Amino acid sequence: MNSKENIYFIGIGGIGMSALARYFVANGNKVAGYDKTPTDITKALEDLGIAIHFKDDVNAIPTVFKNPSSTLVIYTPAIPKSHSEYNYFLENNFEVKKRSEVLGDITENTFCFAVAGTHGKTTTTSILGHLLNECRVDMTAFLGGISENYNSNLIINGTEVTAVEADEFDRSFLTLSPDYACITSMDADHLDIYGDASELTKSFEDFTKKMKPNGKLFIKNGLPIKGITYGIEDDSDYTAKNIRIENGTYIFDVKTPEAILEDFRFNLPGRHNLSNALVALAMSVEYGLPRPQLAKALASYKGVKRRFTYQIKTDDLVFIDDYAHHPEEINAVHQAVREMYPDEKILAVFQPHLFSRTKDFADEFAEALSQFDEIVLLDIYPARELPIEGVNSSWLMEKISNPNKVLSGKTELIKTIKASSAKVILTIGAGDIGEEVKTIKKALSIAS
């Protein structure tokens, strides 16, 4: 890989792909790429000098990237196999690799922290990356979201240590060989890839076998895999204890196998986020980082964009945006918002992500969404999928037991939101609902 001067990305605007693109720019490589649509992410990459085009067209590939001896091609599994640029590179003997393979190559000769789990990967990795960076470790962290602290999905301060998300989608995490790894959750997901939950569990077991000799594996208490356990107010090896909330901030102690570390402060709401912070601390403590620096670093952590991100926070109105796209993630968002706003009416605007996921978890989605006071349901965001007959938002809506529910298109969404008397408004989902947040925020700010 070091022999390749030019790096070309197919699907450069993806959150994981764009972190790699930033990395190669920092490494001094020439970088270019294709994506389907312009976004804030592609604009930020273009600002770094990366040439990006938005039509699948071999003629749009810059000439310098058409030399097989000097160009590495990186693609995302989300692109169709019929993609003309992808096939051009295959047919002309270019070195073509999945994003996960390249991540495996980059991290292989480093001390690698890998964060696995069906939920919590991005937040946990960004907390861990922030802790390592603030403790002056020579490190690079690849994030699956935009860090509020760095306004980037890449934290780069050296190359000896890497922190990465170990993604179970398409079994991507099996390309990694971590020194330290954690598993935050193993709920059924990506059944379009795995078929059933047992195959997903098996892939996590296979991931644990990828650990380097003498590696350390951290497991959320209750998961069916052995390792160093962590949990909230329980008997785990690492436990968050004496938890209290002051002005929206968690203050807690950490019981380790050796000692009690007191008075950590953490500003993200929700027990799921507290659990993510705990395992990032556990990995950092085992690595040898000192408590005073860790406590200072954790207190300065600001979160990840679209992970319980406050867009408006006034006495009269709260608007929060979150990436949650699985029933368990929606449950976690509900727990967090109820803990922070126990007496307020809460409106949840949800855009389902993938026809297959909606079909597989329809009853669970309905139950999770019914917990909110009011629900607005958007059309399913298809991403890489074709429609499935009978699977749509009207079908899902019928399963939601809460009568305070409405279907809405994007064009009338703001009108629908404004018709509600809810003080707390949530936008939830992994599709292009994130692109609507600025418009909603502007409209609500004017209204208030």
C-alpha cells in the first residue's frame, strides 16, 4: 500500500470512507473519488483539495488515477456490483480493496484499539480517541461520525496507536487484528447479511479470535462472550458506581479490579452513553493512562454529531437530533430524553432505514416508538436496497399502539412539527433525515 501514490475512493462520502480519505491526505497521497450525491462531508473533503464527482462515469476519473501501478482503489460494499467505475478498475488490473481491508492494513503494525458492537461503536471510539489524544498518546483514531471536539471523523496525532470502529456489517471487522478490543452489544441487526441472529453472534465470536497474542477483550456484562467485564452499578470488573446528575452532567466513580477512581464527569445524557464512556475508560486504564488526565479529558468530551445532539436548547423548546436506527437505539434515546425531561411532552420524528431492517424489526420499532408522547413517521430510506412488497411506513404505522401518530412527507414535515404542542422534539434515523436538521432548526428558531 505504501507504494501507491494515488488513492481513489468509490463512495468517498461515506462516513468511514471519508475518514480514510482524510488520513491519506494527511499522509501526503493524492486523493480523489466518486459519490452519488454532494453532502456536507463531500464539501469538507473538497475543501481539503480532493477532487470529487457525482456521476458514475469512467471519463470523470482524473487521468493521474488511471495508472494501475500508482493507484490504489478503495470501495465501500454499499455500491452496486454493476458500478461502471468499480468494474473499470477490476478489469484493468488495479489493486482494488474494501475499506475494511485497508483499515486492517493501516492498523496491523500499530497498537490497535478496536470497538465492536451493534450499537455504541461511534460514541465509544470517539471517547476513546479523545482520551488517548488528550493524554498525549502518539495515535490516530478513525471515527464513524463527526466529533464535536475536532469537527472531523479523524483524530491524528501520530501513528504508533490506532483506535478504530470494528464494523460487523459485511463481516468487515474480521480484517482487524486488535491488541485491545471491546464489544458493546450484540443485538440482532444486519439480518440482510447474516440471515439470523445466531450467525451474527458467530461473527462476533470469530472477531474475538482475531485478537493479537496477549490482547485484552472488554465485554459488556451479560454478553455471551468471556472477557474483562464492564457495567453500570453491577459486579463487573469495571463498574460505574455512585452515579448522580448535576446540571445535566453525570458524575460517577469507577471501580476497577485494583481501586476506586472517584469523581469522573461526563456531559452526554443516557445510561447507554455512560456505558460507552466506562469501557473507553477501562481500556485506557488497562493501557496505563493516569486517572487525573483521564478525568480532565472525559470532562471535556463534547460528543459526536447526530448522537443526541442538541440543536436548540432553551427554556421553551428543545430540539435534539440522533442517528438511532435500531429499536434498541431508539429505546436508549427514549431513556435518555425521559431522564433529562421527565415532565415534558416529547415528539419523535423517525425515518426508518432500510426495508429489510424495518421488516425484520417492525414489532420492536413499533413498541419503541410508542413510548414517545407523539410520533411522526417518514417514508423508509432505502439506502442500498430495493423495495420489499408490503413493507412501508404505512404498514409500520399500523403496528404503533400510541394513537398520537401521523405519517408525513418531507415537504410537509415542518408544518407537521409546528402543529405539535411538544416542548421536546427529536429527529431520529440514519438516512437523509440528517440533511433536514438545519432547515427544521431554522424554522423552529423563527417560530420560537
